[in-house]
Amino acid sequence: DRISAKSAYEAALEQDPEHLPALINLATLARSAGELQESRILYDRAIATGSQSADLYYGRGCLFEIEDNLKDALQDYQKALSFNPEHSGALGRSLHLNQLLCRWHELPSLTRRVEHALFSLEATSQGSEIPPHPLIATTADNHLISLANELYARGRFSKTQLPEKQESRARTSDKGRIGYLSSDFFEHATMRLFREALLSHDLNAYEVHFISYTEWTIDSSMEELRAKGAQFHDVSQLTDLAAAELIQSLDLDLLIDLKGFTRDNRLGILNFRPCKKQATFLGYPAPINSAAIDYVIADPVVLPHSDQRYFQEQIVHLPSCYQPNPRVSREHLIESKESERLKWGLPTDQFVFASFNQQYKVTEEVADTWLTILTMVPNSVLWFYSTEREAFDNFSAKATTFDIDPGRILHAETCSYPEHMKRIRAADLCLDTFPCNGHTTTSDCLRNSKPVISLRGKTFAGRVSESLLNALDLEELVVDSPLKYIQLAVRFTNDDNFANAICQKLEADVLAKNGLFQPDRFIREFESLISTLTE
């Protein structure tokens, strides 16, 4: 365990203060425990030994990344690769940071190296340290995504599970027992989507447990659930084994993970199999491909049964769009397009294309597509969201290669979620990314009565916008090629009848009547599926 490992490494340092493996392992332990200052001191001590260890620089790069120091993180990953060009962790993180910074010139070589590393392990029993999540944004190759997840799971998890309980917790009613496992039971994209549906859970039929591995910061909606009888468990200070034992004691019928292989996940808890039936939902649009998960909850559009060959977990369908959504609120609709444009410094006499998706989803092909649209619609600008100034600058620099004035690329910076919901009103048309769509972002735009155009994808992550648009009877906004995507965007700027017909389908009164924005309807369908899975 962590305590005994730490003691062993400290004992090694007492014998030899420059013992490199002990320094690296202690630094890694401190980093994983959130003791970032201690971790930095230990990594610096290790580097002071003059070591050329790839693991050392990879570890410090991970620390820099946690601290959002992406420039130094990338430098350390590159240094790790200079010592070991096949270091899988450094390859994977370098790929993601170059995506995040829109450094497209680096991506083809890194992608080939990542693919080679994964395929070279395919026929072995080894695992991989390459995080699979970044690949979802760069490839439409289902086999590669499937393999990356399987290898990552294999590298992280052993086939260990808890002893089967001799006695189950006594049942005083016929209620089903559901558990949700996540670190995001607060103001997070997952909960913005799911909160209102959860509030509508039938607590007369189900005993609902929320299991969090971050310290609870209960908001009013969670308090409302608690008052209704939902139970909350904080496992943030427990090891994966101890958390699994606690969950096992709850004797759940179904445990639902809401994170997948996203940042700060603890799928290791599910690896111990604390519940006989375990599913993944909403937080991760890709396979887990581990014995930890039995089901993936989706819908026929995002994940048709023909994709089952890429998933070890069984695909199960909700009857309509798998993404829960809150009701349409009129608060953010009060703001006019003109007032929001003035507030954010946007032109009032030009067509505003907007992208609010995270910039790591903006591949070079997407950038080329958007810039082609700008060349064909001269009286227009692109409002481009980016958390990193370098990414925005790189996109603007690319605009000049299309003879586009970089002043037509406007920076949509990070702001509060309520402010973001209001500023969406300033856009004329929202542009989706591919091969990975906007998910929460797409539904945010639609809920604000703003149309989104999307390219039909080949993967789970590339079909989410299609599922949302289909639910709103907007199939005409989903196309099959980048060329048709360009043509559709241009048509929206010069065919008023077409644009008006689309916007009528997005009027607030129409949206409010649509099942996509009816969380009560969603949770009844969800509970019906849960009932089927737990029979």
C-alpha cells in the first residue's frame, strides 16, 4: 500500500540520498496524493543528480500539467522522449498537449508513433500508459480507439475482485438499489446535463446512492435529493479497495460510473467488482474494454449494435437520445443578440460563426474547413473558444495562410457558465468539431436556440451532435463530408428561407415541448432500462 511503499522509499534515501528510483517513486506518490509542492521538491532533487531518466521527466511533466503549466509540461515530455523515444506515457501526453495548443505541425508524427506503439502491443499481454481519451479527438478509427482503451485498462488493472459477500444487506422493501460513482457531483458539465433528471428519480421505487471521490461540496440540488432520501458517500480519503468494500456493503443492484477514462477517474474501484452489475454512462464516449464494466448505456444513433465488436461491455440502448438535459430556461434567452455582441466586442453588422468546443477537438482538417467557410463568406468572423492563448494564436496564424485577416478570428475566452450561456446568443451559427463532436456544448447551443451544423461521425464521440439534432427534427444540419459541411454553412448565410425554417424549430416554445429537454421523461426511460438490466 501507499504508506508502506513510502516508508520503503524513504529508507532507501537514508542509505543513499541520490537513490534515483526512490526519489522518482516518492515524487510520484506525492503527486498522486495532491502534495504538489513536495512532489516538485523531490523531482528537482532527482534531476539534480544529472539523471537522464525518461520516467523522471515524464513524471515532472505530469506534475506541470496538473498545475496547468502546459509549456513546461510539454518540454519535459519531449525531454523524456529524447531519452526514450518509445515512452508510451510521454507519447500520449505529448499528443494531447499538442492538440490542446493547436500545434498541428507536431501531430502527424506523434500520431504515427502512438499508433505504432499501440499496434506493437496488440498481440502481447502487456498494457499501455498511453491515455486513450485524447485519441477520441484525433481519430475516427474505432479499432484504434478500442485497442487504446483495452491496453490502458490492462496496464492499470489486475484481475482482482472482492470476495463474494456471504450475506446481503437486509432488504426492507422492494426498492431497486442504484449507485452513481463520480468526482463531478458539483457544477460540472456532467451534472449540468444530469441534475434535473436525477432530481426526478422515483425514490419510492429506487434507493439511490451517490458515491463521490472528491470531497463533497453539496449544492442546493444535491441537498434536495438528500432531503428526498438519496444517500451520499464520500470515499475521497479511501483507497480503491476500501471504497470498493464500502460500495459492496451497500448491496447495490447496479453501479453506474460517470467518468470513464477522463481526468481524475477512479475506475480502479470498479475493478474490484463491488457490485454484480456495473455500467458506464454519459462521461466517456468510448469503450472501457475492461472486466470492470458490464454495460455501456447509449442510444441507437451514437452507438449502434454494429459497433459491439469494439466494446467488451454490452451496448444497451435508451429509446431516444442518451444525453439527459435540463428544461429550457428563459433566463439566458432574455439577453438580445445585439446586447451580447456589444458586451463581447463582436461586430454588429457581420455574420458570426462560433465554436465553443474545447480546442483540443479542433483538428487541422476542422481548422481548414472553417477557414474555407470564412473565405467564402467575406462579411463574417469566427468566434473561437480557447483556454490557451497559444492555441488561439496558432489558429489565427493559420488564417493568414488562407489570406484571411487574422482580425476576423475573435477570441472567446473562458468565462463563468451563466455568462457563457448568455453569450451564445451573440452567435449566428455554431460550428461543430469532428471526428469528436461537442456534447454538452452542442446541447448548450441548441438550448439557446442557436443552430449547430455537424459532420456525421463514425465513432460514439462523433455521433453525439447527430443524436441531439435528430431529437429536435434537425437532421438536415448533419452532413456526410467536409465539402457538404462547408456548403451547408454558406447556405445558412445566404438562404434566408432555409435559415428561418431552422430557427423556427429552435424557438424556445418549441424546444420546451420537445422530449430532449424534458428530464422527467428522460429519467422514466432511464429507470425502465435500469429495471431491465437488474432483473
